[in-house]
Amino acid sequence: MRPSATALALSLFCVHGYAFQLPFTIPFLSNTPQNPLSTAFLPVAAPPNKVAIIGAGAGGSSAAFWIAKAKERFGLDVEVDVFERNDYIGGRATVVYPYNDTELEPIELGASIFVRINKNLWRATEEFGLERISFGDDGDVMGLWDGKDVILTVCTTGGGYGGWWDTLKIIWRYGLQAPRRTEALVKTMADKFLYLYGSSAPRFDNLTGLADTLDWTPVIAQTAAEYLEAQGVDRRFTHELVDAATRVNYGQNVDSIHALEGLCSLAATDASSVKGGNFRIFEEFLRRSNASVHLNTNVLSLSHDEASGAWLLSTSMTRSALAYRAVIVAAPLHSSSLALAPETLLAPVPEQPYVHLHVTLLSTPSPTPNATYFGLGAGKAPTEMLTTYQGVRQGTTEEPEFNSMTYHGKVQRATGENWEGADGDEWVVKIFSKKRISDEWLANMFGKVGWVLRKEWDAYPVLPPTTSFPPVKLAKGLYYVNAFEPFISTMETETISARNIVDLLLRDEFNAAICPQKAEDAEETPLTESADFVLGWDC
Ligand SMILES: Cc1cc2nc3c(=O)[nH]c(=O)nc-3n(C[C@H](O)[C@H](O)[C@H](O)COP(=O)(O)OP(=O)(O)OC[C@H]3O[C@@H](n4cnc5c(N)ncnc54)[C@H](O)[C@@H]3O)c2cc1C
Ligand SMILES: *[C@@H]1O[C@H](CO)[C@@H](O)[C@H](O)[C@H]1NC(C)=O
Ligand SMILES: *[C@@H]1O[C@H](CO)[C@@H](O)[C@H](O)[C@H]1NC(C)=O
Ligand SMILES: *[C@@H]1O[C@H](CO)[C@@H](O)[C@H](O)[C@H]1NC(C)=O
Ligand SMILES: *[C@@H]1O[C@H](CO)[C@@H](O)[C@H](O)[C@H]1NC(C)=O
């Protein structure tokens, strides 16, 4: 589901301090000063009809949106507060501007791509009137670097993945069977994935159960390399080209990542992003949900009040604890710094390691990277360089110094306004790496460099084969969206996880649901269900 940019692919509340307010945020930030000594928990008789969402990324913002759908449909009376410690909406989906100049086209700093079968995001762009821009039609040359040699170069003209998939060079190197078989496996996986949007999509309270329902247990229990080998895919193809896809998309090698996520790395049909930034979808989710959004507000602790049954939440912006009937955690639990007594949980949540990724963005007047670095002599180096670990496996070289390096078009400036070091065109380049990329390294690779921005992310979970996942429901009234991430980690799947969790929450706590409840003996999905049907949107 997630290809690379290369197409390979959310009264009593009191504020002390500055809280950034959104143009569309309304009633919540009270100006009434409260006794500064008052830090006692509020005595609550019964939990109020309020839900708190921690995190305003894809997961949290969509959770607010799904609750709003239930409010719209059933007049459900529930207030939603979304707490976000950043000063922006989007979490790992956010943009920056070259030279911090908002006149220029923004560039994704985190999640960049979604695809057509990502039905929630796709539908959102349509309903919200957001323009999509597609990837992979730019006629770039993609190279595959093993740390010593560029072992393959292919032209991406004609639609990215699909375009070069069939090229003679691929067939020459890997034969016809390996790409074809892999393509068929990706298609089978994608078809099953679509089941998650049908009216009879499974509700799940654990991901092991979901994997089982979708017959994905063998897929997640093996590495992508093991799985493809068992399916008769040529090992060289897997270890080079599929490796490139898992490395650019998840910073992990094909022989360490589980096969479900490995296949997702290859599902790249109609790879798109939102013009102006993918975060705009998440802003719209929140705007349309009428939830109260509190930016710059760190949730510090969560505790359960046995007497009332309420969850009590303390934040960096409030003196008193806030009481909720239910809480949705929509952030990776272990990096959320949330104080939560283990005994309040139904089951322990194992520590989940994340891939620490360095993203380096820069601009340069150099139209290609340094060909000499890549041993290409007088040749031109590809403007899209992916990497494989295969040279290391074979003992011929060290690991490449980066995971991927991709040109992302020109800095579009008014004529004559170029940075003085650039005498003509200037390009934006994005580099993913395991380590910091130094200024010296950049100078060697590009000669002149204009703007540089570095960001470190805990980007996605480390995804080894597994059949055990974090609990979806952490305790009564406490739900965990990001339990889905070690299964599949994308913007879209976080919206699916949020939909499932909101439905569980509404059933458990409000005797409600996102969609009208089907009778227990209801028929299977009608065959007439439209291909455009999307669960949650169309019910
Ligand atoms: C470089 C990079 C590239 C990626 N590429 C893609 C891609 O192309 N396509 C794709 O689909 N996915 C991609 N991903 C993955 C994608 O970004 C994530 O799967 C998805 O955005 C996660 O959304 P989320 O809402 O679950 O988490 P997040 O976006 O991480 O949101 C969680 C939010 O919770 C907030 N928070 C945490 N703790 C607290 C607290 N205690 N109090 C208040 N707020 C708190 C955080 O500030 C954060 O904003 C990429 C990720 C990275 C980093
Ligand atoms: C949001 O608020 C507007 C204006 O008060 C109202 O028309 C709309 O129905 C509300 N939507 C939801 C989902 O609560
Ligand atoms: C970018 O510009 C904004 C608005 O002018 C400013 O608040 C911010 O600090 C700048 N960021 C950087 C990294 O210079
Ligand atoms: C997980 O879900 C399946 C159904 O999807 C269910 O049969 C099983 O009991 C659940 N396991 C746990 C531990 O909750
Ligand atoms: C290109 O890379 C080579 C090898 O790393 C280096 O010797 C050379 O100086 C670089 N060229 C430029 C113009 O920086």
C-alpha cells in the first residue's frame, strides 16, 4: 500500500501558557483564570459523554472524523477533545518549504505517498476537494546502488512501477518470471486488503485475529525474502529489487522485514500525494469533526478513577485533571511519554522499537548526483538512487551510506531570483539514511548546495516476522490506534485502525456505532455492493 516517492514502490478546562489556536478551533480554550493552586483531580460522579484523543496525526484526526460520522447519523451526544503536543496537525505527515519560503512548493518531510486502494485517503481527497498529484511520470532514471556499483539503471518513464516493471533490462537481469510472480502476489494481497472497506469487513479486537481472518498469518510470520522464495520468486530479484523497495519505504532489508509489509512496499499503483501536503486531509478530518483541537498540549498522564469509571487525563496546559468516558491513544505508546500505571492495563504492551530515520532535504544547482562517487566515470548518475544490501550479503562492499536519494523537481522561483550560487535551475533532493549526512558529504555529492534541512524521525516500527501484536483495547474505555503499526504502518492503515477502534468504542461505551447495526442474521455482502463503496463513508 505504501510505495516510495519513487513509486516502487487529533467550563473546566484551563490554560496556563501559550496554546496555538487553529483558525477553525472553537470553544474550548477558556480564558477564566483558575486557582493556580488547584491541582486536585476533579470529583466526578459518572464519566461525562466525552472522548479524548491523544495525537493529531492520521490516526487521531481520522478517529475524530469517524466519531463525527456517528454523531451525524445518530445524533450521538459526545464531545471530543484532541490533544497534540506539536504546534501542527499531521504528526508524521508534514511539509517544509525550501528556504522556509512559503511562496515555493512545499515538500513532504514525512509520509509522502498513498495509492488508489487506500480508499479512505483517496475518498477524503475527493470529498474535501483536495488536489492529488501523481508520482512516477517524470521520466527519471532509477539506479540501484549496492555501495560499490550501480547494478541496474532503468527509466521510469510511463508511470513509475508499472512503467519500468516490464522493461527489458529487468527481464534481462531477473527473467520474466520473478517480476510476474511478485506482481501477482502483490495483487492478491491488494485484493484482500480491499476487503477491509466492504460492508462485511471484519471488526477486530486483536491483529492476530485479523491476520487469521485475511489468511495473512503465513505472510506476517515470514520475512519477505523467505516468503518470496517459498513462492518461487528468483532470489536475486528479491535480494536486489524488492530489497530496494523495503529499504526506501521502511528502512529495512527484505530478509528482515515481514512479508506483508514487504508486499505493501511494492503496491504502488497510482501513487499520489496531496498538493500542498498530505496533512491537509488530517486538518479537514478535524475541521469537519467539530472536535476541539488543542495544539502545543502534551498529555502527561492517564489514570483510571475506579469510583466513577472515568479516565483522568493530565496535560501540560491544564492544572486540573480532565475526565473522559473513553480515551483513544493515537500515537506510538512508548514514545508518547504517557504515564500510565501498568496495573490499569488489561495486558502489558510490549516495547515497540521504531526505525530511527534521518531525512535530509536540500537544494542544489547540480542536475545529477556525483557520477564519480557511484563509479560511473563520465556518465550521468541517476536522479533516483535506491539501494540494496546485497553487496554486504555477498561480502563485496560496505552498506550504502544512504537508503535512498531522490530528486524532487525544481525549485520554482520567479526568474532572476535564484540563489546566487545557482546560475540557473535548482533542484530539491531528498535523502533517507540511517546516519546523519554531513555538509561535507553533501558538498562531495552535489558540489554546490543551497538550502539544507535535517529531520530525525522514529519513522515506522521495526517489522520482523511475528504473529503477536499490541492490544487494540488497552483497558475498558482505553483504545490504541497504533497497535496496527507493527502489522502495516501507513497513513491509510492508521485511518482503518481508527475506524475499527471508534466502532468498538461506540459499541462498548455508547451503545452506538459508526454505521447502522446490521441484524445478526444479515446476509453476506450483497454482490451488488458498488466498487466505490467505502465502509464508514457509505455505511
Ligand atoms: C520519512 C517518513 C516517510 C514515510 N512515508 C510514508 C508514505 O509514503 N506513505 C505512508 O502512508 N506512510 C508513510 N510513513 C509512515 C506514516 O507517516 C505513518 O504510518 C503515519 O503517518 C502514522 O500516523 P499516526 O497518526 O498513527 O501517528 P503520528 O503521525 O506519529 O501522530 C501521532 C501524534 O501524536 C502526538 N503525540 C505523541 N505523544 C503525545 C502526547 N503525550 N500528548 C499529545 N500528543 C502526543 C505526536 O506529536 C504526533 O503528532 C512515513 C513516515 C516517515 C517518518
Ligand atoms: C459541526 O458544527 C456545525 C455548525 O455548528 C453543524 O452544522 C454540523 O452539523 C456539526 N457537525 C458535526 C459532525 O457535529
Ligand atoms: C520559518 O518561517 C516561519 C514564519 O516566518 C518562522 O516562524 C520559523 O521560525 C522559520 N523556521 C525556520 C527553520 O527558519
Ligand atoms: C482475536 O480475535 C479472534 C477473532 O478475530 C478471536 O477468535 C480471538 O479469541 C481473539 N484473541 C484474543 C486474545 O482476544
Ligand atoms: C565526486 O566524488 C568523488 C569520489 O567520492 C570525489 O573524489 C570528487 O571530489 C567528487 N566531485 C566533486 C565535484 O565534489
